[in-house]
Amino acid sequence: MQQPFEQAVTEHGPTVLRVVRAVLGPGPDADDAWSETFLAALRAWPDLPEETKVQAWLVRVAHRKAIDVTRGAARRAVPTDILPEQPTSSGLPEAADPDLWAAVAALPERQRLSLAYHYLGGLRHTETAELIGGTPESVRRAASDGLRALRRTYAREGASR
């Protein structure tokens, strides 16, 4: 007969706590991992085979829960009062590139709107056509012409620098 769950917690709890503290360091993350370990163990306890080495099984569960806590911490944002100045990672130009924005503003309206709605707004050509009028093909062509004009503008500027 399998030992009662409470006895397993009492007997193996300190070992599990040492494992999660070794992985996560002392503190609330280790305490959370310890609690999560025994919550998962409680759910699995009735179906645990008789021949299971309980301490080894609990250590394996604790190790996985500690990894889950580590991964979760990496995904959470860290609150801060001051945001660091960093270049955009979205691939979009910032206000610091006024030449590009001036080149976009100089495009004919249809090309400018097609570029803005499709590439910057993420709309499909059919949706853009509904907004600005015309067919999806004409919008696709206007966006293509606008990109070509921007590339020509930047190729000329790059050659003159």
C-alpha cells in the first residue's frame, strides 16, 4: 500500500525545497516551485504506481517546476520607472528618420495610402481597396509603385553620400 500523501510531504518536503532552492535560489520563486511540486504530486498521487521511488519522482517533478518558474520569469515584463532609449525592433522607421517620412509624404496619395494600410497597418490588399477605393489589383500596383519610388529615392541618396 502506498504511503499517505501527507507523510510523503513531511518526509520528502525538505529535499524538494533544497532542490528548488538550488535551481532558483532562496526566495519566493523557490517557495512557489515547492508548492507547485506538491500540487502536481497531489493530483498524480492516486495513479502513482506502487513501485515508484517517491523521493526521486518528487525531485524530478520539482526540477520541472523550477524550470517552469525560470521560463515564466523570462517571459514576464520587469517594471521600471525609466525606460531605456532603444532603437525600434519592429523594423519601422522612427521619428528620428525624417528623410524617410518626407519621402513617404511626397508619394502620390494612392501610393502613400496603399503603403500605409498594407505594410504599416497590416491590412490585406482587398481590405485596403475597400478603404481607398478601387480593386485589390490596383492597390497592389500602387503599393508596389510606392515601394519602387522609395527605393529609387534612397538609392540616389546613398550614391550621393
